[in-house]
Amino acid sequence: MKIIKQELQFEKSLKQRIEFICEFSKVTPTFINGSIRKLEKTNLTYIEPHKVIIKNITFLIFNYSNDVYISNLTKKIKLSELEEYLKNI
């Protein structure tokens, strides 16, 4: 079975919001684009979220979402709460 990987680009406004929050928090983010993975000849698709690494913590983010996942998909916060979260770590 062949896996087809297609890279996704960060939504421009989402990336700007994260950069703005990081600027206020005086931290530097590292952005890694997510991807779509499809199994050839099936209808199975997996959307890998974008990754933002801040202070050695990986945050997972999907385009057009206001949620930010911390390290994995079990713990999430709102994007508006990210600045406060960064200040407390």
C-alpha cells in the first residue's frame, strides 16, 4: 500500500496571530507545516496538524480552528489563552 503525503500551508492569519502572541510573550516560535496523508486506492485520509514549537513544547494547530493542542490531541486550550499559558510555563 502506498501513502501519498501532501504538505499543507499555514493559514496566513493563523500564523500571524501566533507570531503576535509570541512577540508579546517574548518567545520565538518554530513553525512546521502539517500534511494530508492518504492511502492510495482507499478513502482513508489523515490530516496531520501543524506544529509550533515554543519553549521546547510542541503545540498542534489545525487551520481554521481556535483550539491549540498541547503536545498531543488530549489537552487543548483556546488560541486566545495561549499567551497566558506561555507566561505561566
